[in-house]
Amino acid sequence: MAEKATRTADVIRQLEDAGLDASSLSPIGVRPPITQYLRELWERRRFIWYDSRQRAATQNSRNILGNLWLVLRPLVDVSVYFVIFGLLLSVDRGVENFPAFLAVGVLLFRSTSAAIGGGAGLLPNNKAIIRAFSFPRASIPIASVLQSAMTSVFTILTLCVVIAAVPPHAFPKVTWLLIIPIFVLHTLLNLGITLVTARLGFHFPDMKNMLSVASRFLMYGSGVMFPIERFISDPTIAWIVTLNPLFRIIDMARAVLIDGRVPALDSWLITIVWIIVLVVFGFVYFWRGEASYGRELR
């Protein structure tokens, strides 16, 4: 420690001898104050937006069908789950519009699943830019979530077309406009999750395998493919499941798109509280590891 302080003093003295103001310099490889960190993120907002937009536009460029997969992939996923859960397992009994019920659950779950699994590999996958440039590393998970949100717009449009075209039809209603704030809440939920999983996956590479298990558990615990009331009779367990923010978001989307009703106030409040907690905790948790990201990737 004393040797490091001596070297620092020598560097400052050399700068002063050269007529430079050492007080204007800032150390690298350390975590900046959170207010400064937020300011640096805001200053790079145009880069974050441009990077996410370019990645969204080119993510399927190597495929023959290109961005047509943004529409085809959701349709394939819904079709597979419909064959398994609707035709083979017959969990559609008691659900008036099971194709729409399934489509909403599966397509909304896809982006959260990507936030859980994809977030774990974000920092190692971007180690070249982390090692080459000095910038707030939170730009990476934020850009990733923005990219996912941009591609999810096509998913939502595909969803609306599917539930309107496939019998029994769910035709457009005024309540469909509420899918916009629900989409925003869903994106913020994914951001909080991504900030947490990005740091977890960076420090604990094996965590990626555990997160894939957690993702499957979340899928079955969020009523993605079947109504939970058919399989959970204990009111306490049912209450715990309904506190799940992803369950609430999927349930709200089904309410506005299929049932044509405004979601209950408690659904909005529970979802918003979860999002505030996850985003704030995720951001602070990610920021606290800022100094280690570039150093450990060298």
C-alpha cells in the first residue's frame, strides 16, 4: 500500500513538473459515485440507442429468411406448445379461448426467459469492447434489453394478429391500447432481471446453468401454458404464485387482449412495486461490481 502511494505521488509530481493539473485527472478501474455513473449513462444514451437498434436490425442477418424469423419463431413456439398442452395433455378444458390464452403466455414469457438466460453471458460476450473502452458497463445490459424490446414489438403485433385470426377470435377492443403500458412495465421488469443476472453470470459462470433451471421453474409457476387455478387448490400457495410479477403481467395482457377488460388495480400496484424494487436493486447491485468487470476480463 505504501509503495502504491509512493508511485502515485511520483506521478503527480511529474505531472506538476510538466505544467499539468493533476487534480483534473480521475483514476480508472474504480467504481465512480452512483450519481456520476448515472450522468455518464445519460451522456451515452444516443450510443446505447444506436447500438441496440443496430443489433436488433442485424440479429438475423445470417439467416436465409432474415428478420422474418421475428414473426415465424413466435408462431412456431406457440404451435408446438398448443400441440403438447392443448391436443395431447388437454389442459385447455375450462379455458374459453385457449389458443389466445396460450399465445399471450408463451410470447410474453419468451422475452423474460431471454433476460434470465441471456443476461448471464452479456459481459463475457462483450469483453472486447469492455477491455478497449472506458464507459459505464451498465450500458451493455440496458442496450440488450432495448434490443429485446424492439424485436418484441414484432412479437406483440404477431400476437394481436394471431388471437384475432384464430378461432375463437379475440377481435380488437379499446382495451387493446393498454398493452402499451403493460409492454413498458414488462420491459422494465426484464431490465431489472438482466442487471442482476449479468453480474451473477460474470462472477459465477456456472450460474448460467442454474438460471436456465430457474427459467423453467418460472415458466410453470407463471401460468404460461395453463390456468393455475386448475392445479393449485391451496389458497396460500395460490396467493404466493399470484405475487409473481411475470404472472401478473401475463394475466393483465390476457385481460386487455382476450377478455376486453381493464386489469384490477392490485395487479398494477403489485407489478409496479416489483419493478421498482428489481430495477433499483439490480442497478445498484450491478454498479457495485463496476470496478471488477474490466479487470477480471483482462
